[in-house]
Amino acid sequence: MKASRFFIGTLKEAPADAEIVSHKLMMRAGMIRRVAGGIYDYMPIGLRSVRKVEAIVREEMNRAGALELLMPAVQPAELWQESGRWEQYGPELLRFKDRHERDFVMGPTHEEVVTDIARREIKSYRQLPVNFYQIQTKFRDEIRPRFGVMRGREFIMKDAYSFDKDRDGLAESYRKMYEAYVRIFTRIGLEFRAVAADNGSIGGSGSHEFHVIADTGEDDIAYCPSSDFAANVEAADALPLIAQRAAPTEELKKTPTPGAAKCEAVAQLLNIPLEKTIKSIILATDNEGAEPTIWLLMLRGDHSLNDIKTGKLPGLAGYRFATEAEIIEWFGTPPGYLGPIGTKKPVRVIADRTVANMSDFVVGTNEVDYHTTGVNWGRDLPEPEVADVRNVVAGDPSPDGKGTLEICRGIEVGHVFQLGTKYSDSMGATFLDENGKPAPMQMGCYGIGVTRVLGAAIEQNFDDKGIIWPEAIAPFEVVICPMGYDRSDAVREQADKLYATLQQAGIDVILDDRGERPGVMFADWELIGVPHRIVIGDRGLKEGKLEYQSRRDTEATLLPVDEAADVVMAKVRAALGK
Amino acid sequence: MKASRFFIGTLKEAPADAEIVSHKLMMRAGMIRRVAGGIYDYMPIGLRSVRKVEAIVREEMNRAGALELLMPAVQPAELWQESGRWEQYGPELLRFKDRHERDFVMGPTHEEVVTDIARREIKSYRQLPVNFYQIQTKFRDEIRPRFGVMRGREFIMKDAYSFDKDRDGLAESYRKMYEAYVRIFTRIGLEFRAVAADNGSIGGSGSHEFHVIADTGEDDIAYCPSSDFAANVEAADALPLIAQRAAPTEELKKTPTPGAAKCEAVAQLLNIPLEKTIKSIILATDNEGAEPTIWLLMLRGDHSLNDIKTGKLPGLAGYRFATEAEIIEWFGTPPGYLGPIGTKKPVRVIADRTVANMSDFVVGTNEVDYHTTGVNWGRDLPEPEVADVRNVVAGDPSPDGKGTLEICRGIEVGHVFQLGTKYSDSMGATFLDENGKPAPMQMGCYGIGVTRVLGAAIEQNFDDKGIIWPEAIAPFEVVICPMGYDRSDAVREQADKLYATLQQAGIDVILDDRGERPGVMFADWELIGVPHRIVIGDRGLKEGKLEYQSRRDTEATLLPVDEAADVVMAKVRAALGK
């Protein structure tokens, strides 16, 4: 491509509504343009990267045996009513009526449509397994679209849906997709982790999220550097940090802690480690026609409550925090100095796994300005119910026993999910098994946010000059910047020759023949993030040299003119793993 | 591809709502499945053909210098309000509100969005010309979607929009697109014609429709077999069929023609050619606060009125047919025996070009049951206003003077259109010209109905067994049908070998390893329309032969096993023009 025949629209400043770096840089590089909130044009230079992501996704999906089809964006409400999601889905589901006043939705996802296909087309176990996928524009009416393509309303997704005759088949289909995703993100050239996710509210069980690692990520991920364990912080098992409880060494003692309502203040005041203190978190669950059950969850002072784990404990589904009135009624004191000993009314005590193995610890006394030190299980209070109710922290043992956890931030770009029979049951997608009996199909669903990948790639790869694209999804792999293309025959000839050579070798190269000043050229291509740059000028040519610079290099390297093409080709191919 | 890993869903019967052959065959071949009225799934085998059309379109658009981008499906109402189409567009424009009660449309076309891009991005004549295109899902809320993908609601379109600094530039951009379209439909392998279209109501001037020729087409096309002239019948110039008016030879004579109100009856009664008779068509145009103007249009008895041409004549915009009361008032007689001579009140007479050169012709006498024969211009009535007001018919001279016209039917699959400044003016898309003055951009728009091409291709290419795909857009180019793949080692080995050879040569081949009976296999692939079939069986192999049959052949040909791959490759490549 010659730049004079292309469309380049870089901006000096990002618009005010661009909050994060990928949004700013995609706007400034002219990759996207805003049409409405969360709705963008993909300009030619942006679409090139979109198409490269799509091509890699398509190749790997095909390699994994999935079959591409295309379902409609506009879907009839009846299907969503059958699955129950017409009611369950919030206002993110864009609903509208056609000219005949029939209800439709603009599809945010396609479980209903694909299940409708399966139940009509698949009659026999002999037709299974099958995995249908599409790469398609979706719409999700976000209440506050932001972050550019990271949380837009209209976006491109690859969604796949597998159908199997049994759970073993589903596990195998799931494994193939998991492996395809690993190949996809590896080929794209991103640092990523497959994260065991909490299943959330989608239903079914067994899922992994694929996260691109970036400091600006929305999700906290716990991972083990010495194994492939990775999980959302909310989902990662928090093991006890004390293997065995030590025998008591201190006496129980009521200690004045004036003004120290928080564990940190108590530890400072008493000059003890924070790890000796316990925070008491008071929850409530309501009982029909009776007073609520009040729960006291005991966590180590430096730990935090994990509400997902907590909500899954027996009796705690739908819990809420206790009100101040309830706390005064049950504990005889307002919040701040609460503890498990000497409550006014009985409470259910649950100790976090670590707390359960502590000894000589400190709790609130249920009296303002006082704590109790030297508390020990069994001696001072009964053995507790024990559960994992906290978030893991860096330094925790990895649940797989292979090291200690680190925490990083990630951006979710893919999700593989074992749906089981959720949709098959609600929509009646059955097949005849080997015995001629109808059975529900086992479904999996597998998504990749194609346009989101671009944003995530930038969040992981940028500097103060602009984007630094991985070769595989760069709009161009190489840019040739001739100094004086219009003035110097030597420069023009050399630039054209190199351009032709690289193009014939299948390198995705752009020749900047716009006639811009070098400063403008360099700034544009650094902003756009083309990974390899060649500068050709009269001065260098006199010595038979040109300048090569990778987007990550701080300085240019002089290369003999005759070797330049080979050097650059080798670099591009190495980066693409060819 | 091996059929056992693919998804084939042929049907014995088409659903009852499938009226036309392409709809029936696409359903029966399992290419599409209905989701709602005019909304379809493209199943894997159907999507393969869609993608092949897209790829050809994309290659030729790129070759023509157009730049691919992607605009959103969901568009804010504000843009449509600016262009005026928010009011002008009928209920085909799907309008809806988002969760914040803001108005949006689901784009049926993208003039507004692309003009918004142009006015923001293009500042200077130096950035022109530019041509942006996209291949994208569109929605048009047809009141009665029918004919499968031919008139669906959700469909895939390639739409392109050119921007130029002046009319000459637009003409050049238009020419490039016209030529690209010729290449596209030629490569797809369809018989088509580029038809000069009436501009209809879209605005602007200068357009061609690309029609696939098929007996089932919706449009009548006049074309010249000995040149490339082609136009919609409504738009084609009707030349005078008589080069020069002959001198009168007959006397004017009032002749009884009892009961013969129609030209055909008059000709029969008087035993004269229909070409000697004139039909008088009475039109009216209303005048504010005055009586209407009454027009008498004279056409030869065998010709028909062209209402588009008529409506464009000076004074005739918005014409209507005269009422019976008006006819009685102006002509003194009810309809049936009307003519230009001796009207009660003055009428405006317009003679069709052919009529203007006639002599000794027959007209009504304005008296029931009488005609006047031997009528001649100048002698019996004043020289008329002359205009082209009739539809062309087969046998008419071609307007380009290169032969005579034929009439055929066509299916519109593409449209190139010079918009001029319609949108640039209403939406303020200006640039600074060479003199630093703002000027409106000259726009063209260029559409191809990607999914419609499939339907049109089938309407042109089918038989009673099913579809006959042109190679370039067939879901597969070659099918290998082994007889007893599971039973015979020799058959399986030969089939696998041939499959591997063809695949390595880049042939899009499917091996039917499903283990179906030969009758089922053959019926499926004939229905699906794969253009080349190879049958491998033990009997043939014993003699070193296999069977080849093109989808258009009535019988199979025996080929030596060793030559089969080369023969088939040569046939496919020849068909693809490689």
C-alpha cells in the first residue's frame, strides 16, 4: 500500500471522552471514529487490524473443527421468551418492534438462535458433536459505554457453540476450544492467561476466561508464576496460611483501645502485627415471618471478604450486611468494636480458614474502645464453623501446591464456558441417542471479543509515542519512510525497489509517499504503531546504508541497502513464528 | 473438507412459503434457514458461497483503489434528520430507541454515516478523491419480505461511497466502479447486463443497475445483442420507427367502426395493420384556481405509454388520467372513440416520435362507433408537439444505432449511482479547493447485494435436480463420491489420494465419507449444485477408471484414475479463468 492512496487521519489530541490509553491511541491513530456513544466507525487503518484478528480466529476455529455460519443480528423475541432471557436480561438487551409491532432484539449473543438451529437440524447422535461459530456484529446497550472498543455498544465478536451427546463429549469440545484459544492469543502475540472464572450468573458450570495481562485491566487475577494456575481473585481458593494451630500462650485480656475501631489502628496501638488481629464482619439473612439470622464472619485483619464465596455458603445465599439497629440489638454496641465473645443474642460464627488456625489473637469486645487480646479457640470460644470467605492476596500459597500466588490485572478478551443443558432444556433441543431415546444436547459456548482484542493489545503494548502493535495484528508490518521521495531520484528508486521486494515477499508494507516532513512521518507511524520502520535518505544512500528501527528500539540501526529487505523479512517472520 | 466433519442438511421438500426457485433450492440445499420473516441463518454450506462472493467483491474493490472500512449497523437518528431522510424514508427504515430513549436506526444504507466521516476527516482537495467501502449486514424492514435472500429484511451488502472535488472526478470514480462491477460479475460467472437506469427517487443523476439475466427477474430490460446498450424498459429511448414522414395518399374519411373502441378491433374491422392505428390517451394536469389542462397523447396502436418519460415532459409533472366527466366536457363523447380532431375544448396534443412521422393513419372521431382514416399531419391537423412517451419493444432500433433491441428480464444485484452533492449539501460536507475556497464534495454510491447475488445466480442456473453453481461461488468446486468408502479399501485409498491431491492443488473439494447410499449422495450434491463430481467405485477401479460428471453434463465420462486429478483441476481453473 502506498500512503498517498490510503487514508491516514492521525490526531494530535485525543477527544475529552477518551479515558484510557487504548481509547486515546485508537482515536489519535485514526483507527476508530465515534458515531454515537459506544458506536464507532472502523476506519481503513483500524479495520486492517480487525481483519487480522478475525483471520487468525477463523483459521484456528477451522483447525479445531468448528464450522462457520452466520446467524442474524436481529432476532425474534419468541426465542428469548422460550429461553427465559426475555425477562432475565436487563436493559443491555436492545428490544424493539418491527413495522408489524412484533418484538425483536438486536442480538448481544446467540445461544437462543443456535439452539433453535440445533433442535431443528440435529435429530440423531450421529450428527454430534458439532461446533458452530460466527464472527459477527453484536449489540449490547451498555448504560455507560466507555473505554472505546473495550466497552462499546456495537462490537464484533466471535461466538461458537458446541453440541455434544454427553458430558464427556462436552468436556472434549471444551478442551479443543481451550486449546484453540491458547493458539489464537499466542499467535496474536499477547501476554495472556487462561483464568478459572467464577461462573457468575450465566448458568452451567466449568469455564475459563482468557485475560490479556495489562496494568490497566479491570480484573484482578491471581496466578502462580511456577505453574499455569490462574484464577480471578474472586474465584481463587484461599488456603489457610497457618498449617496447624499453635497452643495458647496468652491469657484472655480486655484491653483498652480508645478510638481504634479498625484492625490497623489496633495493631499500631498495641504494637502487634496486623496478622494477629481479627476483623468481624456482620451479615444478615432474612427469615420469612421471623427475625433475621445474624452471622459473624471472622477474617484476619489484613484480609478482605470475598462476597462470591460467601454467598455460596449454606444459608448465606442472598445475604446482606446487618443494619446498625440489628448490630446494636445482637451485640449491644454500635459497629466498631465487635467480636464473637459475649454477644447479646446468639450469632452464627464463621471463621476464615486462616483464622481457624490462629491462636492468641485479638478481637473486639462488643464495647466501645475495648478489644480482647489472647483469644484462643476452644478455650475462650467454641470451635467455629470454618470456610473460605476471603480474597487471595499476593504471597498466598497457590491452590495447586506449586508455589505462591502473584496478583496481576487483566482484560477479559475470551471466555469458554460449559453450558450443559441450560438452553437445551428450556428450548427442547434433544436428539435420539444410541438407544433411540431422546436426550438433551450438552452445550458449550465460546466467545472472543474481536474488537476488544485490539484495545487490550494496546493496553499491553504502548509507550508515550503511541501504539506498539504485535506484528500479527499490526495494520502494517513495515513502513518505509523515504526522506525526499519527490526530490531525490535515488531515494525514490530505492524506496520503490524495497517496497516492491517486500510486497512480493508477502510482507504487509506501506510506503509513505505523502511528501510529509520527516518529523510528521515519524510521529504518525510511531503513533500508529507499525512495528518495523525503514528510513531511506540521500545521506545514508551515499554510503550504501539505510536506517532500520523496530518500534521498541530506542535507536535506529544502519543496514547495508542490499541486506535491508532480508533483515526486515527475517524479523517479521520470526515475530509471526513463520 | 470431509463431509463427515461438515454439516449437510438437505431437505426433500421446500417449505410452503418458498415461492421462487432460488428460495426453494437454498432451503432444500440447507444453505439458509428461516429465523423470522426475511431473516435467515446462513448455514455453513451457504456461508461458503457468501464468503466467496465477498472475497471477489473485496479483491476487485481493492484493485479499483477503494478503501475498506466498517461503519456501524446502528446509527443515530440525528444524522438522518440532517439529511432529511428521517422524514422521507418510509417504514422500511427500522427506527428504535435505546435505553436512554434516544432515537436510532438500523442502517439500510450508509450515506449519512459516510458523509459524516467525510465532513470530519476531509479538509482539503489534496485528500480527494477517496472511495470508502464496506461489506456489512444491513436491515430493511420490508412490509412483505419474500423470495428468500432476494428480498429479505437482514442482508449483506457491499456499499461504497466515492468523494471527489468536482464532477469530472466523480465521473472518473464512477467509471472505475462501473469497470470493477463488470469484473466482479464476470468473475462470479454470471450472465449480466449493466443497465442505464431511471434515477427514480434517490436523487442525483447518472446511474447504472447491474442485472443478472434470468427469466424470473422482476425487471424488464431492453438490450442490444450487437452492442453493450442496455436499459430498463422504462428508461430506454424509443426512437421513431419511421425515419421520414411519407406524403399523404388517402383522403380524410369518417368511417363507421361499430363496437371497435380499441385499436386492435379497429385494425381488424378495417383490415389494416395495427401499425396504422393511433391510440389517444387523455391526461390532465391541475391548475390552481383554474380548470385543468387536458392533454392528448398519441401513440401507435401497438405501443404503450411510458409514465416515467411522460412525467418528465414540461408541464406534465404530476399528471393524472383525465376523468370521464372531463373527457365528456373536452371531447363531447365518453372514452373509446377519442381523437385530436374536432375536440369541444382545446387540448394539448403530443405525438410520440413514431406517430409524428406517420401518414394516412387512423384516429377516433370523438363520436361513438366512428373513426377517421387517412389522417395526415399538416393537412388535417396541425404539426404536433413531439416527444418520446412510449416503452420500447423488441425489434425497436437500439438508441446507440448499432442494431435492434431485445427484451429480457433481469434481477438487480448492483447499482452505481452519481449522487452529486445531495448529501454534501444537506450535511455540509465541504473541502477547501485549490483556491482555498470551500466547495461541496461530489459523491457517488455503489452497492452490491452480496446475499442477493446468490439468489440471482440460482435463478439463472438451476435444473430440476437443483442448483448449478458457477465455480467461483460454489460452496465446493468438486465433490468426490466414493461408492463404499467404509467397505472397500481400494475405493477408500483412491478417494483419499485424489482428495489430498486436489486439496493440495488448492481445489475446494469435499469428500463424501458419510457412508450414505449412492442415490442419496448423488441427489444431495446435485441439489447443492457442486459443479464437478467424481465417483469412485470398485467396478471402475478394476479397469483403472473413475467417473467424472460436470453438473451440466447429462452423462458421466470415464477417466483413467491417474488422469482424473489433472482433468478436474484443468476444468475448475478454466472455469475460474486461471
